[in-house]
Amino acid sequence: MRHPLWGRNQETYGEDPLLSGTLAQSFVRGLQGDDPRYLRANAGCKHFDVHGGPEDIPVSRFSFDAKVKMRDWRMTFLPQFKMCVDAGSYSLMCSYNRINGIPACANKELLTDITRDEWGFHGYIVSDASAISNIKERHHYTNSTVATVVAAIKAGTNLELGSTYYTKQLDAMQQGDG
């Protein structure tokens, strides 16, 4: 969180990546427990990533495009999520916004290249509520429901929360797009 006008400050541990990551690790370990086989609960970390700016200024968080340089992304926005993954979280929630023009839930660089390939994350990625439909309806990144589903799945989003786009998975496979 970088801006007090964001409007959802209660959903974050603050703006310091190390403090946020340390608190996230404690939260993950406390919620999930230390049994090697069974979780008490799954601690999911959100909003992944570069989410948060003034609420509806200049646009809504549902269509916001976060312009971030790689250095800033790596030093400010990713470390706390890496710490969350290192603590053993089994889920991450991709955010509503775009990152440098690509919706977070359709961002292969974020969800696959960094999270899975670089960090070794083996859990699942779930969209924020209606973040999948926002790829088409608010970001205008895709032009059909099927194309939206294909983009999100290929990027690494495993589950959808809050809309029905993922019911089109079979259609995408039948069309040869998945």
C-alpha cells in the first residue's frame, strides 16, 4: 500500500516489503500450522500484484494499469509475496489491476515465470472476485469470454472467484484455444 486514499488499507500490512513479508510469514505459519501432511487452514496471500492506488482516482482498481519499473516491482511489490510463498502458502490471489498493460490474472510473467518457475511455487492461484471477467469487460485486453479464459489459464490462474467465465473452459479446448 502506497497511498492512504486507496480505500482498502485494512487489507494490507503496510508499505514496507520486509515488514509486510515478515508479518505474512507469521500469518501463513500460524494459520496453516506445522503438521507435515495436513493444513489447519489455507493461508492465501493477496492482492498479487502492484495492486492499490487512490480509490477511483483516476480510474477504478478494477481497470487500473499500474505502471511499474522492473527494479521497483522486484524491490517493492514482489518481496512480501516471495516471503509468503517461502513460508509455505498454498495459494495466491491475483489482483484486479493491470501491470504494465497486462491484467494480473492474465500475466504469465507474474504468475508463471516469476511465481512458479523462479520461486518454485506449487500451490494454486485464484482470481480476485470477477477479476477474470474484468480482463475482457474493464481492461478490454481480450475480445471474447473464451479468449479471456484462455489468457488467464495460460498465464497460470487456476481458479476463478466471483464470475462464470471459467465455465467456458471446455469451449476453449474444443476450439483448440486451450
